[in-house]
Amino acid sequence: MYNNKTSNKEENVQIDNTILEKLEKLSHLKIDDGKKEEIIHQLSDIVAYVENLSELDTSGLDASFSTLTGGTPMREDVSSKQEEVIKSILAHAPQSEDDFFVVPAIIE
């Protein structure tokens, strides 16, 4: 028995060249033409696996369910500034300024 909240109709996401092109654009990646079919097959396998999760009956589970006894352990929220770590990370950034990453504007 499974819990399908959307509908009884099974909808499978099909990965094709159109979706792969959208993913390339969103991720700012360029996939070689020779690898596209392999990537489409791999992504289709991943989506099929995730779609299997919809068959699980989660109606009896609490949204805050945890496998840890007593819940998730909390820690004190204390900021830590380690200059050597900051300098090391920023040294590998394509562009930085005043301890911040400089990135292209995406909203004009």
C-alpha cells in the first residue's frame, strides 16, 4: 500500500535533450555532445529511483521524525572567525574584495 497525495495517475518525468539543455543553462555547465546520452540515462535512473519514494506510506510519520533518541542535539550558536581559513578560501575564488566573493549580478 502506498500514499500518493497528488493523484492515482502515475506521472514519470522523462529526461530528454530539452530538459538537459535547461539543466545546463541553470547550472552553468557545458556537457559534451558525446556525453549527453549517458547523462540523460543517468539522470533518468536517478529520477526513477526518487519516484519510487512516492510509494512509501508516510501518513503515520511525524514531520519532525528523527532516528536519534531525544532528537537532534543542539549546539550553542557562536560565530567563529578564523582569518587563515578566510584567506585560504578567498585565495581560491575567481574574484574577491574586502573579504567577500565578487559574483556577477543576476538581477538588474
